[in-house]
Amino acid sequence: DARVTQTPRHKVTEMGQEVTMRCQPILGHNTVFWYRQTMMQGLELLAYFRNRAPLDDSGMPKDRFSAEMPDATLATLKIQPSEPRDSAVYFCASGLGQGTYNSPLHFGNGTRLTVT
Amino acid sequence: KNEVEQSPQNLTAQEGEFITINCSYSVGISALHWLQQHPGGGIVSLFMLSSGKKKHGRLIATINIQEKHSSLHITASHPRDSAVYICASDNTDKLIFGTGTRLQVFP
């Protein structure tokens, strides 16, 4: 059963440290999304890629967040330096087609980040 | 600005009851997604629809484009249906999520 794989599942780090989260989309999916979920804001789009090209990262704090897709099997989300307000669950999702309306999304299990 | 509102926020039911969760959105969309988030945190896509009705097992999703409203129904609810149900409006890749409906089904 194909699934989106995210690592690590949990990450606890101190303020100021660099955090890297990884996502392996389902093989053949051409669209990858990064979402963040907090109790206060719910789910929010951070960035997404289609065919490895970044299409929108307007949801991301540009000064500290960066998202890349070095190849079709790996997407990364990096925070440097991390801050306590970055504590959240970060989800990666992948899909196939020209838009989310073309195919349902498949979500990874998320990375629970705690910044102290 | 597109806003998505869900109701109710919390819902408790006895096993076997018929459940309805509502979702309203404010601007035209290309599709509406229903997601299920398990107590462990994982998110599963239940439905993606742009018109009419879809059914999968005991779950039914409907959408009224003119009224900008969608409903998720669960027939013969079961404790394993306990989860948070989230609707999301889809406008060219940008999903706007509702705040979710927390459903608890008791035996």
C-alpha cells in the first residue's frame, strides 16, 4: 500500500537550532504540499511543488523557513533558526495531476516539532 | 477572502446514530475535500467532490454549489468513526481548511 513517508515523527529541539523535516511522496505523484497544524490556526499551507518546481511558498516565513525538492522522491522543509512559535505538527501530502481537484491528497503521518 | 466554516465543532453520538457534519464556504471553488484525522494524528482523504453526491461505505458526502455548502453524513455510526472531520475548499491547489468537527461515538 503506497504511502507518504515523513521523518522524523517527533523532534524536540532548542530555540535557535536548525530543523530539517523530510518527506518521501508516493512514487509517481507530481505534486507535494507542506502543511502546518497548530491548535490555534488549524491546518495551513506552507508551500507546494509541482514536478519539483516550487509553485507557492507564500504561507512560509521566508526569513527562517525554506522548502526544497532535490529530486522526485524527496522534499525537505528546513527551519533555521527555530523558534518556540514553530512548535506544531508539519504534514507533507502528495497528489497526482494539475491541481488538488484532480486527485485526492495522500498525507504523511506528520512530524511533531517541539521547540523549547 | 475564502473562509470555511464547519458545524458543529463537537459532536457526540451513540453507536448506530446518523451523523451530519456541515461545511460552508464563501467563494467559488473547484472542489471540496473531506478529511478524517484519527486520534493518533494521521490524516486520510475521505472525499473530493465538485458536484452532487459521493458515497463510500457508510459515508456520504454532498455538495450544493449554488448554496456553497457541503455535508458529510455517517450512517450507522460506530465508535471507530470517532475522529476529527475536516472540510477544505479547493481553489486551484490552495486548500482552505475548516477548523474541524470532533466526533465521539460511544458504544
